[in-house]
Amino acid sequence: MKSSVVVVGSFVQDLAFYTKNFPRPGETVVGDFRPGPGGKGFNQAIAAARAGIPTLFIGAVGSDGSAHRIRPFARDAGLHTHFVEKPKHSTGAAVITVNGAGQNQIIISLGANLGLKPRDIPAPLLAPAQVVLCQGESDYATIGYVLRTARRNGAITVLNPAPMRPEFDPAVLRHTEVLIPNESEFTALVKQCPSCAALLRTAPYDARGEFTEETLHALTAEALHRLCRCLQVPVVIVTLGARGCFVSQPDVYLRINAHDVEVVDTTGAGDAFVGGFAAGLVKLKHNIFEAAHYASAVAALSVMQPGTAPSMPIAREIARFLKKRDHK
């Protein structure tokens, strides 16, 4: 089956601990341990596949048999996979702590994900895709190759630059059609962009000091849109957590509020949004605003369940949720 969405990115083993309060330095607390599959790329691919869109995930693992163990989970989600084994690397791993309010702290070791190279990605796997999606948990040269190849094939290229590592290469933005950073990633991108830096010295920004997330939240929609345009990417979607998201296209912008739901675990919410957006682009005939609205519903449903990849909702749950919300 040809895949409408291809996700090239990270797979990690999630080692999640749920506890009432985060431990203070030097403190030991008791919690529940729930291991499971994760990684931004894999989570996003699961989100797109469970939304009912034919999706392929391409990623790397170590020689510890992780690919064999995870294939049944992927198959049950309707996700096709192409795992590349990297014997000299360990499979990526993440230690996640979730408190009683559903907030999380994460430490990640990327392992084999950084070993994924352009030669590991067969060009025919990218060719049929309508949407090709990458994140920041892979080698940046590989990300650039994938986005460049996909754009040459006519696919919509989507980059979620999470996490923003120090070696981020702004050159990958030249091959990106949709950029989806969160608040901290957006502020980092703005600081790296010379034209943005010049704009920040003018009114209403007047950011002679540090441009921070607090500065970002204080901006008007028009001012935020102008900053987004400085990044010179056709579409910029800034995810704002409980505040929703901001969508900036060349001549129009829109704030989309987050859905008010009972939060169990925010881990993976950003991945749910990005994967849901990729699925929404296919479902909704490439309508950016409608795809972002769809993605917001996917993210809302994901935070109502524990875990990352296992928390991604299925298509009928999303449709039922949107129908209910639209009638309110």
C-alpha cells in the first residue's frame, strides 16, 4: 500500500514513571512504572496512522531486537514501518516523569536515531507521499536530505524542530513548507534569524533584552504573525500548549484555542498535534487551518490518556469529539 504520510524520525523506548509530585534534588519518591514505545517520529506516525491515513515510519534502532518487539504494536495501529538496524548504537531511550497534574519532565538518549543516514532511506519510499514529516531527534544532514528529496517529489514537507539542539542548521528551513515549533523552539528560531533580530529592535517588540516565552505570549496576533513571516517558511504553526496554537500563512493568520479537557498526561501532546496535522492535511485536501483544527482535537484527546504512542486517538474517536465540540 502506498503511504500518504511518510514520517522519518526517531524511535525510543519510553521509561515512564507516574508520581504525585516531582522529586526534589536528592529526594526519592515512589511511583508507577509504565514502559512503552515512543520517540517523536514514532509517536507522530502512530497519530497519523490511527487517524486513518496510510502512514509509513522510517527510523533506526540498535541491535537489541527493539524493531521486532514494536512491530506488533505498529501493525495494530495500521502503521507501516521501515526500521534500520544500527549495531554500533543503542536504541534510543527516554526517562519520563509525570506528576499528578499531568505535567512531565523528560531526559532522552537519541542513540541509534542519530545514526540514521540518507543512504538508509530508499528514495522509492518517499516518492508516493503527499506529506513528509521530520523532527529534531534525527541527524540534521538526514533531515535536510529527506525534506529536499520530498519537496522535489512534490510532497508537502513538515518540520517539527523538537528538540531544538544546539547544532540546529537553519538551512533545513529552505526545504520546509510547514514549520511547527512550540514556544521555546520558536523563541530559539527567532534568535537565530537575522531578519527577526532586526524586527525585534523595533516597536512593538522593543526586545533590547532577551526575547523569551513571556515576551512571545504578550504579543498581539499581528505582531506574532510578522515574526513568523521573518522565518521565510510558507506556513508557521506555533503550538502554545493550553493556549492552543497560532497559524501564520503569507497573507493570513489565525489563533486556534485549545480544547478544555481533563488532563491526565501531557507527554506526547505536541506529537499528537503534529501527527494529527499531517493526517488532517490529507483528509482535508491540504487546507491548513482545517488541518490545524483537526490536530488540536487529536492533541486534546491524547492528553486524556497516559503514555505517548499508546495515547494517540483513533479516527472515530476524533470524529466523535469534533462533532460533539462543534455542536456546543
